[in-house]
Amino acid sequence: MELSESVLKGLQALGDPVNFDMNKFTTLSELAFRGLLSSESEAVLDHPDLKQIDPIVLKHCHIALTTFILESVKQNADKSTVSSCLEDVRFDTERADALCTLYQVKYGYLKLIFQLCSLKQNKTDLENLLSSIDKCPPHITDVSWRLEYCMKNAHVHKVNQPSYLISFSVENGDNGRSSEEELNFSCTMEQLQDLVGKMKDAAKSIEKAMQL
Amino acid sequence: MLLVLSDEHKEHLGFLTEVDTAVVGEFGRIAVEFLRKGSNPKIYEGAARKLDVPAETVQHGVEGLMYLLTESSKLMISEMDFQDSVLVLGFSQELNERLLQLYLENRKEIRQILSELSPSLPHYHNLEWRLDVQLASRALRHQVKPTVTMKLHLESGGIRNARVLQTDPATLLHLIQELERGLAELKSNHCRRILRNIK
């Protein structure tokens, strides 16, 4: 795992018992994870437990820790990689374990957030942090349909044709903003059969690919 | 259902009784052509010169035929009703036969042309799809995320456009299931009864 010098220094400062005793360290770790996962960002600098620490050091450590968490998740780092990395910056063992446990517990959730963040960027903290994340085409989330029987219109009478109105719910996950829209179109029975047939082909090929 | 022809319309068509049946046939051909491609006033003038009548009379004659054809096609009136409707024009039996022929031969196409005028949503044209597995992105490595990318081609008023959309396998199965329910509904007793009774 490659980390910048600033992050390494921040982690070193975090591991220094002069700056952080075990309680303060746990508080900051929890705040860092919460800051990433929750939309209500808690001000680290104003936290009562962390008041005594020099704000510049605290800020540096917080940034370093957050970057470290994101980088670990991004690289899919396992416990031993994280541990060895933390030992490299001279963490004592007790602390490294505390961070690792937290990391393991929140790991799955955080990773999920990563995968979802291009879709569900309602988490304002993540928006700012992960604004450069994965862009993908609009995502279909649902479909609704309506069956109609057209009898006549101003120009032609006795049309007597059934037709479907299809409405795809589409989610746009552009950076920082997520918007829903409806994509409406009509089709005849034959056209709908064609559409469903092609979707089934796609589903079948997924099934085949899964068996490989 | 009989067509109700206005006096003005009858008067315009009255011109057809004064000319040769071959000319009526030609007018019929022109009327259908104009319905397909839009009218062309030059043709009126040319025909008027040949027949030695005002261009307006020719125009009225052709337009009268066009109106007769569109109205009868719109209402999809039967052979019998068409014959009864044109009876009031006092044409010869031969002319009536010709008009009926003209109507029956072109009804389908005229209805097709007319149906293009009706308001419609963009409608389905084609769907292309591709199966992708996302392996990594800038923010996250080591992923295995299957996605189905689809290009949906829609057509509206003769203009085609395509949208690129994406979905995940689980949603795709849900979409298929939901749309199949829609298709099945058409075969339900309720729909079949209505389709049978509205004819």
C-alpha cells in the first residue's frame, strides 16, 4: 500500500502516546469511520475528548487516518497488510489491533458504500471525499407498465389495437448528485415480446457466465 | 354508418360527372398520390388546361376526392355503406364502381398515413445489450460487479434516438418478470373479453 509522506507522518503522530492516549485514539478512529459513513459530520476539532490536543496535529492525524481507511478499502487490503503497514509507522501492537478490529467491523459496510457511492451519493461526507468516483450510464432500477386498447383518434377510427406504455425508472449517479427520471415509451405487443426476448437473452448469458 | 357529405363537397365532386370516366380515374390516382406526398398545384393547372376548365374546378374535384377517401378510411365504412354514401352524388353506376374500387384499394394505406398524424409517445424500436463485469475503478480495486449495458433505440415521429442504460442482473430479472406479467395480462379473460367486444 503506497501512502504519501504526509499521511505517514500523520499516522506516526497518531501512534505517538504523547499526542493520543488509548481513549483519545479510539475516539478519533471512531470519528473517522463515522465521518466517512454518516451524513451528519461531527466536528473532530470540537469533540470534548480531543480538546486538549493541538488542533493542527489533530487535523493532520484525522486526515491521515481517513486517507488510510479509504486507501485500505480501495486496495482491498486484508488484516495482515493493514497491520504490517501500521507497524511500519511504529504503532504499538495494542493500538494496531484496536484499529484493525474497527476496520474489520466496518469494512464490509464501507466497501458497500464504495460500490454504491456513484448511485447513492446522499452522504455528503462521501460526496466530497469520493467525488471522483466511478461514473456509469444511467441505471434502470424499476419498470412499470400500462396496457391500453386504442379505439380511435381524431384521424383514424376503429384502430382497435392494444398497446403498452412502458416506464423505466432511471437513476443518474453523476458526481455528487443523484437524480431519478422516468423514461417513457410505448410499444405494441410484438415489440414488447421482442424487448422481453432480448432481455431474456441477456439474462441467460449472465447465468451461463456465472457457471464458468 | 353512412358518410354525411356537405353541400359544398357535393358541388365540388359534381364536376366529376361532367368528364370522362378515364379522367375520374386519373383524378383518383392524383388524389391518392397527393395524400401520400402532399399536393402539387402545378398538376391542377396542367389538367385544367387540357380539360379547358378553371384550375380551381380541378382542384376542388381532386380535393373532394381526397376528402371522400380520408373520411371513409377514417371511419372504416363498409363496402355497402360507401356505395350508399356516394349514391347521393348522383353519379353513374360505372363511376360509383370506380370510386368504390379506389376506396377499397387504398383504404389500408390511407389509414396508415392518417395514423401517423395521431399523437404518440416515442415507441420502441430495438434493444442492444452487452454483458460487462466491472473489475476495478479509480476509487475501488478488486471488484467483481456484473452489469448489463443496454442501448435502447426509440423512434418518435420518424426520428430515431438511442439511450444507453445500465442495470444489474437482479434488476434485470425483475424487469423481465414484470414485463412478462404485462404480456400475460393481454391473455387474461378480462382483456380478451374487451378485445372481443370492441370491434
